[in-house]
Amino acid sequence: MAGLIPRVIIAGLAASISPVAVMFLLSVMMRKHARRNSLLFLLGFTLVLIALGAVGIFVFRAGGSGVKSKVDGYIDLALGVLCLAAIPFTLRRKKKQVKTETEKDLKAPRAFLLGAGSMLVNTSTIVCYLAGAHEISAAKLKFSDDLFALVLLTAITLLTILIPIAFYFAFPTKAERVLGSLNAWLSRHSKVIGAAVLLLFGAYLLAKGFKAIL
């Protein structure tokens, strides 16, 4: 378990860097009922994330992950290739414009669906999070340890979503200005940030995969 935790942390930190998801969240928080809707956004995002992790662990383990073979090395290679293949898509993605009309209402179900949908289209987070799920499956731990590792992976992945929400709850009067500036900065740099994360984490997975099979 001790050897697994650092690898889970690395995967979780890579998965947490998601400018597009944060921009979707900010679009929710710049409207009426920001507290309620941001929590519903978080709920939708988290449920999809956990479902992906649970399914990922099951699929990887069913495919031979954790046995004494080169399967895990090939899985790392495949995930690394997916990271690199997603870079052109990330660079071509159109910039997401956040609507700043704070007076416009957003219904609760739509806030939940925006959270779930932003996770489903979040390529970089999906690949990095699944890499973390693969680390858990490869460790072949008992169920309680798998559950703890998955909770840890999910919590770290959610950091960039949790921090703006916590800031808004703690400093509501300052939040609109600060979060508006954050959104403008992300709008300018989101493509570069996303591509850099995919490149670095993809290289990490490729090196790890080659080391396992050679």
C-alpha cells in the first residue's frame, strides 16, 4: 500500500489539472444560486469520476492487471499513447466562453448535468484518472485498500474543483472578482496547460510501460 500511494498521488494531480472543467464550474458560479449549483456541479462531476474509476479497476483486473506478466506495462503504454494522441484534440478545441450574466438563473438539474457532462468530455482527466485506477488494480490489494486508494485518487483529482468552491463559500464578496479573473486567465492559457499535462504524463506512462516490458 505504501508504494501505491505516491503513484496514485501523481495520477490524481495530473487528472486534477483540467482548465475546461474549472471554466464550466466558474460559469455555474457566476449565476444565481451559486452555492447550491456549485455543489450540484461537484456532485455530478464526482459521480461520473467514481463510476469511471470503479469500472476501470474492474476492467483492468479482468484483463490481467496485477498478475506476473507484462500486461500492466502494455496498459501503461496504451494510456501513454492515448495521452499523446489527445494533444492535437486539446490544441484544436475551441475556447469555452463563460457567460458572466450573474442575474441569469440556472436550474438545479442543469447544474448537475453540467458537472457530469464536463467530466464526460474531459479527455485529459479521464486518461490520467484511469491511469490511477490502473495503478490500484495492479497493486492487487484487498477491497478495503482498493476503496481507500480510489477515494484518495478521486479527492486529489477534485482539488481544482473543490478549491474555487471553498473560496466562494469562505469569501463570497471577493469571489466574483477573483474567479472572473481566473476564468479570463484560463480562457487564454487552457489549451497550453492541457497539452502540457498530457505531454508530461504521457511521457511518464510511456517510460513506465517500457520499463515494465523490457
